[in-house]
Amino acid sequence: MLKVSNLQARVDGKMILNGLDLEVKAGEVHAIMGPNGSGKSTFANVLAGHEAFEVTGGTVEFEGKNLLEMEPEERAWAGIFLAFQYPVEIPGVGNTYFLRMALNAIRKARGQEELDSVAFMKVLREKVKLLKLRDDLLKRPLNEGFSGGEKKRNEILQMALLEPKLAILDETDSGLDIDALKIVADGVNALRDGTRSVIVVTHYQRLLDYIVPDHTHVLYKGKIVKSGGKELALELEEKGYGWIQESHAA
Amino acid sequence: MSHDPIQHYQDLCQSRSQQKQPAWLRAIRLSAAARLAELGFPTRKHEEWKYTPVRPLTAVAFAQSPLPLSLSRVAAEDLLSRTTQGALRVVIGDGQILPAISSLEALPAGVSIRSLREILDTENEPDDLLRQRFALALDRVGDNAFDALNLALFSDGVVIDIPKNTSVTQPIEIVYVGSCSSTPQIGAIRSFVSLARGSQASIIERFVGLSPDGAHNPHTTGSASTPHNPHTTGSASTPHNPHTTGSAPTPHNPHTTGSAPTPHNPHTTGSAPYFTTASTAFFVEENAALDHYKIQQDDPSAFHIAWTWLHQKSHSRVSTFAVSLGGKIARNETEAALDGQGIETTLNGLYLVEGDRFVDNRTFLDHAKPHCHSVEVYKGILSERGKGTFNGKILVRQDAQKTDAKQSNQALLLSDDATIYSKPQLEIFADDVKCTHGATTGYLDEKSMFYARSRGVPEDAARGLLTYAFANALIEGVRLPALQQELSALLAQRFQLSAMDDLMGLLDEQELG
Amino acid sequence: MTSSTETIHELANQKYKYGFVTDIETDSVPAGLSEDIIRLISAKKQEPEWLLEWRLKAYRHWRTMAEPRWPKVDYPTIDFDRIVYYSAPKQRPKLDSLDEVDPELLKTFEKLGIPLEEQKRLTGVAVDVVFDSVSVATSFKDKLGELGVIFCSMSEAVREHPDLVRKYLGTVVPYTDNFYAALNSAVFSDGSFCYIPKGVRCPMELSTYFRINAAGTGQFERTLLVAEDSSYVSYLEGCTAPQRDENQLHAAVVELIALDNAQIKYSTVQNWYPGDEQGKGGIYNFVTKRGICAGVNSKISWTQVETGSAITWKYPSCILKGDGSVGEFYSVALTNHFQQADTGTKMIHLGKNTSSTIVSKGISAGKGQNTYRGLVRIAKSATHARNYTQCDSMLIGDRCGAHTFPYIEVNNNSSQVEHEATTSKIGEEQLFYCRQRGLSEEDAVSLIVNGFCKEVFRELPMEFAVEAQKLLGISLEGTVG
């Protein structure tokens, strides 16, 4: 589904990704771990097409198409979803209104019929129920005045609604209590149907107790320096990143 | 008084131009006078003077004395007690430097502080830079009639040069003394301060008045015969100039002890108001840092119109704090031109207006280049029949992307007869900027008042406390300890506070709760 | 015309879809202004002597005045002698029902989406339509009449209700007020008149639709709205004009009077032709709007969405005279291409416990220049007055400008005034977020801008709010990319 080869990218003139390789097949869950500053968020943002991150080399193919040539919304239409580390607040725009607008834009791009209010609300309520979210989240302006946990849950609600082919969770677990963590995990697990894929970018192993990865990768200095199964995450948790840094330096 | 103010100042300029000076300067003076004649004095129809009463000022036929101000020893001591302790000091009396009570012994090497008048008197052609700066000054007059007036008439000024990478640790204080005498006096001063690359200095400009009441003056009845007549254009023929000897203003002057031989003595019979007009231009080069304070404590009958011009280059830092406490009509203008990247500018102001006084604050921040940061906070406390204005403009030019500019004016009205006019303006031509301004006018926060009172503080004291706290937030930013203590004490006295520390604690507690 | 210029022309036409010209015979007076022209206009309208005298006084006063140059707008000097001050569709002498209106005219209104008949009955909006200088049709008169509500053209009001008109005309905006108000007073040709009697809550929205059609014509309508004690009315106005290369002048005057406990809600969606993308043509919209809260606890609320006109110069204002009266101003002004807007409000607090709210949202795109100019004056008599002002500007692109010039004057110490203003660019992070969720860049801009304007839109009646959002979307076209 996703094939990243020798990806290089920089921000503000500073190289962050230095030849990253990754292949994600349909239905797989990949965890990308790494110390702070290793390039995890950069990678997530590059996949979503953030313009602040300049790709200087390498290729990214998504379902056979050159992802790097696509606009951010085209990537969304193609099925890529980024759960932001810091979801922005957009004052004056209702959360529900925004959700419908996004869903219909994607449906339209995919040649599906746009949902009217009634149909949309039905779908939305199902998802809200599924994720055990509170209704009042829907009535408020988009992320405005949301607590950190509420913002993350709202990201997961959006993901559930938009049903992406590839979901990228950028440190979605940071700052979440255990209940919120479960909601996030439930949302992701509900998405897993053997065809959809997930990239979980995280600093800690904690989330991986609930979203069990098929593969775990360690990102260090903009490269994947170690790959393994779910046990690698546990090993990392136990030994810390120093172990990787040392072995890599050696 | 029926006089034609424009004609009056043309006459003064004529006599000023007949004095010894370089030809180009004479030309500049005459151009400025012509500009003044062309503009006339502003009226309320003039947007920048919409709220300012100008007529009380133009109605007075101020005279420009050719003689320096003479001070008795007691008056001099009293005056010096009102200056900042531990500062290098230049004293200007009614427009002329008084070397005797100036104190510049401890100047660091390379730093020069000179009298503008001496430079212009003794050298036919002073350095080109000064000439350029005068040309710039003339250019900048625009439609500012009072700036034209100052340029036409200035009699002296201070020229300060801080060389490259030099840090002047002692603050430098310029003290402007205006005297209330039998004849209304105008003191017109123009100063230039240059901070070369990487240099650093703190400059205080302090404006004080000498009132004719006995307190500052033992000579009240003395030499009533003082030949103090500015209207005699021929007075140029009595060239009494103590500054001719050229040596820098070291104490070489016999006027200290009050035995003034040819006195221009303010302390005669009357107590006419004086008018101080001062223009100070600061040139702050790359990476230099200026900490500037303007403490305006003019006599309550006096007129005050002064400019602080800030020319900033890349990565320079300027912080200026204008405290306005005196004058019948006082206008403080501050203009900052941010001509370089990475500049930081802070323009703060505090104005306390009581009686029938009028304080007029005008600021203009010109963001011309990217990545500059400006913060501006003005606070006013108006009581009795005091009136105040705040007219602050931020211009962000098209190239000034990533500008971050914040402006705020907060006014407290303590009496029902007090008035505030506030005009915060943003003019933005670049899109990637963050600019905000806010203005609030009102009375003290009711919740805080209630809190203080519920802890047993009487209402008046609570009001005083909160008013003090309102102003003190700015005073706390003063980086010169002596000045900070002075201002803080002055405020406490003004708002009749004694056991302040305890009460401040209570307020902190509230914040925590 | 080459095919490519044709295409461009078509495209331009699409963008401003009200740009067509109606081919209709008009009855006009010669261009230029003189006492004779004023007499002629007055005679055509069979006006009483007092009104002619008032017009002439206004004209004489106008002659002594100079065109205001203080707004932050830039335009060539207007030649007031080249303007046609009166132009009316020629029609049969008397109009008894809509059936008798010129079919060409009815077609025009259909194109504009203002069906005067059945549809309006369903939506319950009474409409007065001003075409060039005169009112051509007013609907729902009978139904309103049963309640004692008068809603008719100004000309008709002068004929049928002369005492009311004479009592109130010029009391809020005297002819001496300003240059354009004086001009309007001298030459106003029609407009709407509205009177809500004591205790009546007007059951439907009253609406006037303004249309400039004829070339070289100025439109000078005058609206007068009086709400008696404890009455309520919501009034809407909309404006369009054909696309012409020349600039046309629109100098209207609106006066509102709210007596004890009365409430007036006045909404405008202004979509005059803004000129083309090169800044050619478009309406000069120089309008004086003012209301007086004359009675205790009365309320006047202005809501405006300004997307049209080459130049907009207007400051809908409230004089808060009655104790406890309330003034509100909600505004969205968008300038794109070469449009210029200098708009805002004046809140004059005279009565005790008066309060006012100002919310202004300015959006500048292209080379548009957008200025908020406002005055909040708290008189000494206005004890315990309050004002809150919020003034936000958004910049889209780096060739536009956003300016804020508030004046705040406080003359007593029991009042509180708060003013906040911000200027920022449309957030890149916000745009990226929306695009990541699948919105196109243009939709994302439109969405964010609509969110930015929400506080104002929610003050508009439903149908207008929808219209306003669409308009904003259309006006923003071509601002990104």
C-alpha cells in the first residue's frame, strides 16, 4: 500500500529525514518509535503533505501513485488520514459542520453521493456511540477550548468517520490518561478490517499495549535503524533509547 | 493677549539666525520658520491635534533669552536633589547647557557628550553627519508645526556618541530646567544621541520646573532690574556666552554660587509659564541597546512639547518609558522607525493627570522590515478635571512580514470630570503578521475592590492600592534601581499608601485562589 | 472582440451574476445639478412646497461644502455635473397591482431572485423595490395595513402620510450633516418609508431591494423608519447593480427612530457591482446611516455584510439618547481585487446605562484595502455606560491592507469601554488541517473566512445569512493559488 524509499526531508534548512525506507502492506499496523527529535513527526507530516517540510529526495508511493506530487486534500481523498499531534483550533467553525464538510468532500472526490444532514447525523451518532464520546463535543466550535484529551478524541472521531485506508497517528497518546488511551485504541482497532493500515508514531510503548503492531521500527536521526515485531517495542521500553543510540553509534 | 503667534516666532527666528552659526544651519532654520508660517499652528481640525488645546500655548508670547539661566546655590542644590542619584548629568536651563551643575567626570573612554551649541559655534563646518541629521530633521517636519518651531529656534542641545561595543554602565541623565519667571520663557532644545554598533547605554531625560515660590529660590526680590528682554532683536550685541571656551562642560563656570554677574534670573517678580520644546533623536545601530526614560515633571503651569525619535537598525533593542507627571499642556511624541530585521522595541508610558492639566501622548511605530517585535503599553490615571489622550499608530509596511506588534492603552478615570480620548490605530500592509491593540477605559475592577475590602481594607485605601498596582506594573519594568525606587515612592505618596507590602500580598493570594 | 476576451468576459460575468442591464425605457432628467433640476424632480414627484424648500436649502448648503477626503480611500474626483440625478422606469401613470408593472421589470427582479408575488407570500417577507431612483413595487401592503404598519415608497409616504414624514425626515441625519447627506437631501428620488405603531410587533421581515440600472445615473434613495413605543421591526436591504465600466454613485441616507422600548433590527447585504479585476468600474457607495434610540430601553441593531462596491464609505451609527438604550453594530466587510472599504460605526452614548456592542470583521484579499473607522463617545451624562468593541482583520495575500482607526472618548468615570483589535493572516496551519481532511484550498479559505465572520452572520435573518455566506464564497474566488 505504502512504499517509502530513501525519503529525505528538511525543515527550515535542517535535514530531518535522511533516507527513510518503509513498506506498509494492506491491513498492517506499524509502530514507529524513536527518541525526541528523531524525525517521527516530520515523517507523519511529510506523508500528509505539510508544506513546511521540504522533501529533498526519495519517493513515496501510495497504492501505486506518487504521493509526493499530491496536494494535501488529494492525499486525504486517496485515503490518508493524519491524527495531528497538536490539532488546531478553528474558531467559529462548528465541529459537526466541519465533520460533514470533510466527509462530503471526500465522498464527492471518491464519486460517492454526498450525505444530507439526516443521513450524516445518523452516521456521526453511531461513531460517537462507538467511541463512547460525549455529545457536547459535537456542539462546540472545532477544537476551540477543547482540553488536550478532547482534541485527541476528536481526531479519532474524525478518523472513524472518514474511514481512511491509511491512518497515521502522530503521538496521539501523548498527554492522555488511560481511559482516553483506550478510546483512541478502540477507534483504531475498529478501523482494522484486514485492508486498512495504520502507522502509529509514538515515543512510548504504552499505546502499543492496546494497538498491537505487526511491525515496530526505530527511527533515529531520520533513518529507520532497527525493525522487528511487537516485541521490539517492549524491548525498547525496557532498555530505553540509549541502547539504540549506543549500538548505533558503535 | 493679542499677538500674532506666527509672526512672533518668525521674529524670534530672525534674531536667532543672526547669531553665529554655519550658513547651512541658518538656511535650515529659515526653511523651518517658513514651513511654520506656511502651516500655521494646528487646530482641532488637524487630525493629529484633534483633542489638543493649542491656543493656550500659542496665546503666550514666549521669549527666548540670549543669556543662560542663573541659579542660586540653594536652587541648584534643590534642583540636583531632584535628579537621579548616581547618573552622569547634563543640565540645560531654559534652553542652554549649564556646565557648572553638570557632572560628566566619569565618562568612559571614547564616549563623548558635547554641547550642540559649542559644536556649531566653534566649528564652521562640523562633521557631515550632524549636517545630515539636520537635513533629515528638516525633511521630517512634514506638517508638524511645532517641530518646525523647534528647529527654527533651538538654542542648544546635547550630542552624545557612544562608540562601538562600548557599554556605559552609569546612566546618563539630561535634565531640562524650565523657569517660571516674570517673562514667559521658551527653551528649545535639540539633541542627538548615537549608539554605535554593539554599544549599550541608559539615558534619562528629565524635565523639571523652577517655580518662583521661595522654596527653590532665595533671590525672589533681588535683581528685578535684570535685563531680560528677548524682544530686543539687538540683544545679540550683548554676547554673553559662557560656553565659548570650547572645553567640554566641565565645571568651569562661576555661576554656581548665586553671585551671577549678568544674570538671566528667573526668580524675579512674576511667575509666567515657561514652554519647553525638546527634540531628541536616537540613532541605535546594529545590535546596540538603548534603555530610555523620559521623566516629565514640569511645573503645573508649563507647556511641554517634546519628541523622542528612535531610528533603529537590525537587531537593536530599544526600550523607552515615558512618565508624564507635569505641565499644563504636555505633549509627548514618540516615533520609532524599525529599519532593519530582528529589532525589538518597547514603548511604554505612564501619565498621571490631575487638576486642569492636559496630557497628550502620541506614538508611531513604523515597522519597515521583517521579523521585528514591538510592544507598547500606555497607562493613564486621570483625576479631578484632568484630560488625557492616547494616539498610537502602528504601521506595518509591505516588506515587514512576520511582524509581531502589540499595543495597549489602559486608562483609569478617578473622577467624573476627568476625560480620556483614545485612538489606537493599526495600518497593516503585510499579511503574515500578528498585530493586536487593545484599549480599555474604566474604573477599578469591582471584584478586586470587593476582595480587598472584604479583608478589611477601607474603600479609599483599596482604591489607592489598586490604582497604585495599576501603575506600578509598568514601574516594575524600570531597570535602574534608583529611578524605580523614586517612581515607586512617588506613586505611593500620590495614592496615599503606607503599609503597601502586606496589601500586595493579599492580592497575590487572590490570584492564587 | 476576440474569442479569448469573450471568454474572459463571460467568466467575469459569471462571477458577478447581477451584472446584466435591463433594457427598459426610462424617464430621466438631464445630467447635472441646479435648483432647476431640483424643482423638476420635486415637480415630477408632485411634492408639497415644504419638501421642495427643504431640498433647496439642502442644495444651497451642499454648494458650500467640500467632498470629504479623510477616508482612507482613493478615487478620482467625481464630476457631479455629469451625474443624472433622476431616472425612473417609464410606466403607466398609476399602478394598482403588480400585474401592471412593466413585464421587463418583473423579469429583472426574477433574475435577481426577488419574485415579488407568491413566493414572497410563502417566505413572509414584504418587499419594496427601488429601481434606479424610484420605488416600483411594494408587496404585502394590505396585510401590513391591518396592523397599522405603513410600509411604502418614500414618494407615496410624502403623499399619503405627509405629517409623519415631515415630523421625522432629517431629524436624525440633518441635511447639514455631511457632503453626501446634503446631496441626498437635495435630490433623493425615492426610498422606503416604514412606520410601526405602538405596541406592534411587525410579523414579517420588511425588505427593500435596491437596483441601479441606467447608465450615468446616481442613486439617491432615502429610507425613514419609525418604531413607536414598544414596537419591533426587522428590516432587510439588498443591493445590486449592472456591470459598467464607469463608476456610479450611490449616496443614500437611512434614518431610524426608536421610541420607548422599541427595537429595530436593520440588516444589509450590500453587493453593488465591485468593478472588475483590474479595478475598472464599480459603485461608489457613500452612504449615511444613523439611528436614534430616542426612547428609554430602546434598541437599534445594525448588521451589514459588505462584499460589493468599488468604494464603500459608511458608518451606520447609533445615538443612544434614551436611558438604558442599546446600540449594536455587526459588520463583515470584504475587499478583493481593487476594492476599498472605509466603514465602521459611531456609538454616541448620551443616556444613562446605555450600552453598545461593536463587532467588525474585515477581510482583505487581492489588492483590497479595508479600513475600520469607529467612534465610541461616552458623554458626561451617560453614566454607567458600557461599550465593547472587537475588531478583527484577516489578510489573504500580501498586496492588501487592513487598517483600524478607532476613536474612543470617555467623559465620565462610571463607564467602561473595551476595545480589542487583531490582525492576522489566514492561518497556514488551519488551511493545511482542512486540506488534510479533504477540502480544496478554496473551500478551506471560504470555510475559515465564514468561521471568522460567524459572530456577524448569526445576527442576520436566516435567508440572508445563507445568501451572505454564498456571496462571501463568490467574492473570495481567485484569492488563493
